[in-house]
Amino acid sequence: MRRHINVESDIPEVSDTEALQKTFALLLPIRRQRLNRSERAQREQERALQAADSQSAAAQQQLARHQQHYQQLRDSFAAGLQQQENLRQELHQERQAGEAVLGQKRELINCQQQQSDQQQRLSEAQQETRSRQRELEKLEYLMQESEGLQ
């Protein structure tokens, strides 16, 4: 004769409230960890944006210096008659200064693009942090509501 084991009677009964509390206890540290990780990522993006801002400002200042130097060379070149050798040297210096200005303009555009990209990454990190914060608040609210039902 075979004995049938009643599996359902072997499992200790857990009330719905206890199961809910265990679920909350499991989810709460996970949600907090996600929020902390998201906040940390947001702070890193903020620091990176500050660095990009500084780099862009430095590039802007450097461009202004290059433009000023270039303008000084042009003004001195146009100031009067010069010997042919001096003329060649001045023309060469002016070309170099003009190339430096163009190079610095490209650098500034690059910095501004990096700054824009970094601002986008920061916005995404802020959105992620807000989302994680809402998730944690919802879980804490559910925990309070379930305690109120007991």
C-alpha cells in the first residue's frame, strides 16, 4: 500500500502579512542600494560637467589670447613699410597666429560639444536618481500602509 504525502500540510503556513513583510524586508535594502548607486553616479556626472565647464572656459580664454596676438601681428604688419625679409617673417608669424586661432576655435567647439554631452549625461543621471527615489518612497509607503492594516 502506498502512502501519499500531503505536501501542502508539510509546509508551514505563513500569513499574507508576514509574507508581505518578508518581501518588504528583502526589497528595501535593494532599493536603497540602487538609490545610493544612482546618487553616486549623479555626483560623478556633476563633477565631470564641472570639469567640462572649466575646460571650456579655459579654451575660451586661450582663444581670446590667440585672437589678440593675431590682431597685434596684423596691426604691426599693416603699420608701415618693412624690408622684404622682415616682411616674410612677419607674414609667417601672422600665418602661424591665424592657424593657432583656428586650432583654438576647433578646440573650443570640441570642448563645448563635450560640455553639452556631459550635461545630457548629468540629466540622465538625475532622472535615474529621481526614479530610484520614487521607487524607494513607494516601497516605504507600502510598508507603512501594511503596518497600518495589522
